[in-house]
Amino acid sequence: MGSKKINSALISVFHKDNLDNIVKVLAANDVTIYSTGGTQKFIEDLGIAVTPVEDLTAYPSIFSGRVKTLHPKIFGGILNRRDNSSDQEEKETHGIPDIDLVIVDLYPFEDTVASGAGEADIIEKIDIGGISLIRGAAKNYDDVLIVSSMEQYEEVLGMLDSQKCETSLGQRKSFACKAFDISSHYDTAIFNYFNKEQDEPSFKQSTRHSQSLRYGENPHQNGSFYGDLQELFDQLNGKELSYNNLVDVDAAVSLIREFEGETAFAIIKHTNACGVAKGGSVKEAYLKALSADNVSAFGGILITNHKVDLAAAEEINKLFCEVLIAPEYDEKALALLKSKKNRIILKIKSLSPNPIQFKSLLNGVIVQDSDLKTDTKEDLTTVTKKVPTDEQVEALLFASKICKHTKSNTIVFTNNDMMLSSGTGQTSRVDALNQAIEKAVSFGMDLKGSVMASDAFFPFPDCVEIANKVGVSAVIQPGGSIKDQLSIDYCDEADIAMVMTGTRHFKH
């Protein structure tokens, strides 16, 4: 239905890889080819006849190639409606030939921005003629086939070759949809480049890479991921990542990023850490992390920021885990870990954070800067008579890093190199504290001499009172309550050191 024979084609592309076979098929089917500049030379070098666009328009390329195809004879040839008598009369009057196929791509704007090029070079990579040709040909999909990216060449070649340069309406409409995907993504990239300075109150995001997931958060929900995971990971083993895997992997990567320059290991379950530790080796850090909660670790997401050697792999292999993430694996370690065929093993390439976060909410989208603030020694203000020791400061900052990546309300207990327990996602801070204490007791963790971190201020002194009873020696919290002094006074009475950071780390 709606079958059309391609008799003429306009080809003007930046990327010419794998274009030659398409051109040969067109020539073999007696298709008249129009082209410009470098693409024209490319086709001529193949020994195939090509008509320069300038011969069609009787107008040269001007302004260093900024204006080449923007001409009524080009756009008239694309946009005239073959079944519209008025269009056909005008076409004959003005000597406009039909153009049935347009193969055009766009200047590499995003790549140029990513390269760090200067503004003048970036502006020159804003395509005008190409984007106009894409939109024009896509609009008139009833009569014209638009090929808008080299990604489509293989599919187009098979279609043109097998169908002798005939296309169906459904095929043309499908490629029109792809074209508008290309053009809208391109315009979004340009807008976002300009809006870094202008700050127009408009939200635009576009991602062309996607993959279907087995299901969403639950089996009755559909799910997809939009993005290029291969930029971040090489998957070395296991089944496809699920929706919930991806959510937990994101949480794991965000947490391990905090420990640059140290050997750290974290175990994540439902986005919260059930174990985090530092050590002299990956094996040591893993075993300490596991000891905090070896029950929740079952089926969890494991991540380290150092190479997994055989000694670590032998311990890790004893645990059922959904995903293991590391920057590198020893050959023997990887062979052992691959013995569980469904275990997902990821080699992480980059820990670079995304500077913004957004999600759908109600009838819109909420956007915020990512929480990339990590509390440091310079951020600490001692508010009690007792000043924390250097060892306690190290432990407090370690606890703060974990607390930042745990669902609110949260309380975290640590020493200076491992999490002892945590209370997560509770409706009151006291409930989070009691949960953390209960977990510590159940896993044999002695909290005497430990430090405590809270993601937000204490509205009352009850939390430090309870913490004192289990032997906490120092506390880190953001402060900011109108009743801060009540907690400070209690800590002074109990000889507990308390520091405030001035930065809240809620996580919902």
C-alpha cells in the first residue's frame, strides 16, 4: 500500500562511512542523484554520475558553505504533493524536479561541544540546511523517504536493494518518525548549550539510546532505560540488568564515588548501604562490610573502587549477589566469579556524576542539582566542650559520607573504617536511631566508642540521650534546629563531642 518508486535522490552528508553501497544500489536502479561539496566528490570518485546541486538551482554555494541547499528548487522538489494538482502545476511552471529520497545528516554539534571547542567552532556546527531538509522530507513522507543518520544506512541498504528502490508508505512513515527523533534531539542539545548561560525556565532532555527492560519496578509494570550504559560499564557476565538493578547500581556508584584514593567496598540493598568499609585490600574491606549485615547482603549489589583479585573473589563467590561492580578484575578472579552464570559482573569505566537529577512528579517534572557536597574537615564546627580527636574526625566524616547516601530519616553508626549499623527511611529520627541500635545488637556490633551521623538536625536531645546509653563517643549532624542548644548541653554533660556541618543531606 502506498508503494513509491525512487527516481531521484538528494545526498548531502557529513559522515560518509558505508554510504558507497547505497549509492551503488541507487545507480543500479537508474536513480538520478543530486549532491553537494564533499559528498558530490565522494560519489564521483565511485565512478557514479551525480548532478551538482548548483546545476539544479543555478546558484552557487555561498558564505563558506553556510547556504547550499536552501533553495525553492530543492525544497519544492521535496515538499510538492504528488497527488495535488495545484502543486504539480506550480512544479511544472517553475521547472522543479521531484526529489523522492533525501539522505542527509547533521553537523556533529554535540561532539564539538564535548571536545571543548571554542564558541565560534561550536556555532558553525549548528546545522541549518540539513535540519531543514530532514524536516521537509519527513513532513512529506507520503512521497519522500528521509534517511537522517548513518545509523540507518544498513537498514536502508537492505530495503532499497531487496525492493528495487521502491518503498511502502509504512516504511516512509517509519523513517519520518526516526527523522523527527533526530531533529528534536539535535535542537534540544543546541538549546541546552545556550541555556547554560541564559537560564530560560524550560526543561528539555533528550536521550536517543534506549533498551527495554524485562519489566519495571514490579512484573506488572513496563520498564525502559534511556541512556548509553556502555559509556559507563562493560558487562562481563550475567543476565540483563533489571529496573531495580539499575536503581541500586546508581546508588552504589554514587556512594563508592565518595572514597576516591581509598580502598572501599559497599553492599547495597534497595538503594541503602547494608555494609560499607575501607581496608588495606578489597578482601579486607569486603569482609568488614559484610559483617555489618550479612542477611541483607543476600541478593544485594556489591561495589568496590579497586581491582578484585582472587583472594577477594573467593570470599565474594560465597555470597549470592545480583550485581558486582569494580574497575578491574584479576583474570583468575573473573573466571571464578563467572561460575555463577546469572551473576551480573560490571566493569565500571567512569565514576563521573550527573550534575542534575530529575523525575516525573504529579503532572510535571522536578529538577534539582545533584548532592555533590561531601563534608570535609574544614566544614566541621565543634559545638561542644569536648573536641573530637583526629581519629574521631576521620570516623565522623566516614559516617557522614554513608549517611548522605541513605534514605531519610537515617542514623548511621561507624568507627573510622567500617559501618557498624544504620537505621534507614524511618518516619522519625528516634525510630531510625532505635533501628540502628537493634541491628547493631543483632549482628554483634559493639557501639561503645563509635560515632553517630544524622542526615538532619536533632529537634530534641532525645537522640543524643539514647546514643549516650550505647556508648557513642562523637556525633556529626548539620545543625540548624532552634533547639540545637539542648542537644549540645546534653553532650557536654555526657562528655560527648559533637560537630556540625551546616549542610543537610536529606534523601527521599
